Amino acid sequence: MDDKAKSPISLLVALLLLFLSLTSSAFYLLKKEHAKTQDLQEKLEDLNTRQRISEAKLQESGKTISLLELRLQEAKSQIDILTSDLQQEKTTKNQALSEIEQLRQDLQQQKSLRSNLETKFNQAQDDVKKIQAQLAELESKKSELEAKIKDLEAKEQNVELGEIVVNPEGESKAETGEKTDSIGQLQGKVLVVNKDYNFAVISLGSKDGIGIGNIFSVYRNNKYLGDIKIEKIHDSMAAAGFVTKDIKGIINEGDQVLRKTR
């Protein structure tokens, strides 16, 4: 064949080879793309599966969240109740502490009052003992005085009363055995003096005509000492209290007494 006949054939072969090459390349690319597509589909399915799983988990999580929110709400409600109870408990505790403090103060006050009462009671017991001792002493003195009065009453007939006369110039007369002076004033003498209880016993009694409230002046050696007042009367003697304060320290047994007319 000549060269002109070979050229189209060569071109056709070249085109055929090129077509085959392109077809092969296209097939390879198509196959590769198909593989990619299949891989993408698998990945997509995997993603879909994961999405469905995630959605299921999400729904489960939503349910869990809802449940947790419900539990949280319940917990908040319980917390509010516990807070209220705690506040009430604190209030009750504070009230209890306040009452305990008040009771402690009351107890302290009661202890103080008890201590004061015990002190006063002990003091009262001491006072009672002192009073009992004084009563015993008074009873003893009373017994002694009654014995002395009885002895004086028994000896009254032998008691000689002195006479004293006080004239306007302050001069005195000699003593006599009479119970009245020259102007008829009743006179006698001091038999007993009790300075602890402020009284004296004189040698004049109801038979001498004296009465409760009569005032007698006391003299010693014609010197005026003070006045006494009749408070208790027996037949032959009488008890008289001290009218003036000065007489208590100076009156003695044997001093003379003269009834005042006015």
C-alpha cells in the first residue's frame, strides 16, 4: 500500500487507541468514583446509623434530663421543706436557749434567795437562841426578884422607914419611923433597884394608900435625885419606873422617897 492509504488507518488506530485509553481511563475513573460513592454511601449509612443512635441517645438523654429536672424540682421542693424545717428548728432552738437562759437566771436568783433565806434563817435561829437566853436570864432574875420581894414582904414589918422633910429653904429634918412627914406627905425608901429593866421597889404599898401613876421624888441625904412613877402595887411594896433619865445611874437601895402632891 502506498503512504496515502496508510495514513488514515494509522490515524484511525491512533484514535482507537486514544478512545480505548480514554474509555479505560473513564472506566477507571467511573469505577473509582463508584467506589467512592459506595464508600460515601456506606459512610452516609454509618452516619445515618450514628445519627439514629445519637437521636435515640438524645431522646434518652431528653428523657433523662426531664427525669433529672423532675428529680431536681423534687429535690428543690425537699430542700425548701428542709430549709423551712431547719429555720423552724433554729427558731425553736433559739427559743429553747432563751428559755434555758431564763431558767438559769431564775435558778441563780432562787439560789441567791435561798442563800439569803438560809442566812436570815441562821440569823433568826441565833436571835431565837439569844432571846431564849435572855428569857432564861429574865426568868432567873424574875425568880430572884420574886424571892427577894417575898423576903422583903416577910420582913416588911421589921423595915424602918426614914422620914425626910424638905422645906422651902432646902433644909431637912431628922429621920423618924413614920411614913408621913410633918405636913402629911407619904414617904418611904428604896428597897430594890433593877437598873437593867429601869424600875425600883419601894417600901410603900396599897395599904399605905398609894395608886398606880403616883409620882415619888427620890432623895439621898436631903439631896433631890429625880422622880419615879408607880407601875405595880403589892400590899406593902410597889414597883416604880424611872421618870427621869439621870436617876437610873444614881439611885441606890436605901434612898428615901417622898410622894409628890403636885
